[in-house]
Amino acid sequence: MKGGKLIIFSAPSGSGKTTIVKHLLAQPELNLAFSVSATSRPRRGKEKNGEHYYFMSVSEFKNHIKADDFLEWEEVYRDNFYGTLKSEVERLWAEGKNVIFDIDVVGGLRIKKKFPQETLAVFVKPPSVDELKIRLKKRSTESDDKINMRIAKASVELATAPQFDKIIKNYDLEVALKEAHELVAHYIAAGQKEEE
């Protein structure tokens, strides 16, 4: 596999990484394309297959694991698998794009380890775990049990922050968006200079 840059945004649920990734995708000069993850979890709300996730059954997901089709994968919760298909990254690279990921911390670090030279791994840090809980409750997409599971996971995820290349503190969204844009633009420009 060889192509453009890989830009990873990882964070606990509710940190704002999806908002940041959507903002960056809207900046044409960055030449970014979104890597759609595969998952075995059920669809939520208005999610579309191939746009939000590639939805598959647990058995389909396990067959892809056996076939070594994933760049990285993880069983996040029981029978809730998430992963990045190699074919997805290859497809985007073939289009001449830099690939951006909105991915959990374990997956993000696995990709960074496989492609250390091509990858910028960014951790988005929330103001606090209490603030995360408020944000997750505001979404109204999950039960209290699921929210509590996410909060418990967040404490573990926050401890991985130092393993990332950069940490963006999302205390003020406008500041975080500006910082993310500058960081990604600089990383892509530096990569282009190396190639010249």
C-alpha cells in the first residue's frame, strides 16, 4: 500500500473529533477524503451504508478478519466490531487523496504503527470527563448504560493521549478547528516538499 498522507483523529466519544473532521473535509485545499469504517453494530438514526459506515453482520466482519482485509480492527464492545478496510484506503489513495480517519484510539495507534512515515495522529482532548458525559447525554442517541460504558472507556482512552503526535484541547470549538486546520495543512505541505 502506497499513496498520500494518513491523518488520524482519535478521542473518547463526545470530544468533538467528528465535528473537527467534518470541518477539515470541507476545506478543498487539504485534498482530504474520509475513510469510512466497517462495523458490526446496528445502524443509528439516519445512518447510511457506505457513507457513515460499511454495516455488516458479525459473521461477515469475522470473515473479513480471516481474509486479512483490515488495516486495523477491534472488538470495541461485545460483538461490536469496528475496522478499517485496506480496500477503502487504497481506493482513496488511487483517487490521489489524503485520507482522514475519525477512529477510536486503539485503531488510530495501530495505523500509526503500520505507517509511521505517512501518518499524523491527533488526539482530541475534551475539557473533562464530566463535560463528556453532558455532551453524550445531549445527543440522546444512547441509553444511560451505553453512556456509562463510554465514560468508563474514556478514562482509559485519555491515558493514551501522550502516544499521539499532537494533542488538541477542545475547550473552545473555534480554537480547536483553527488549530486542527493549521496542523493538517502544515503536515500535508511538509510531505509535498519532501516529494519534490
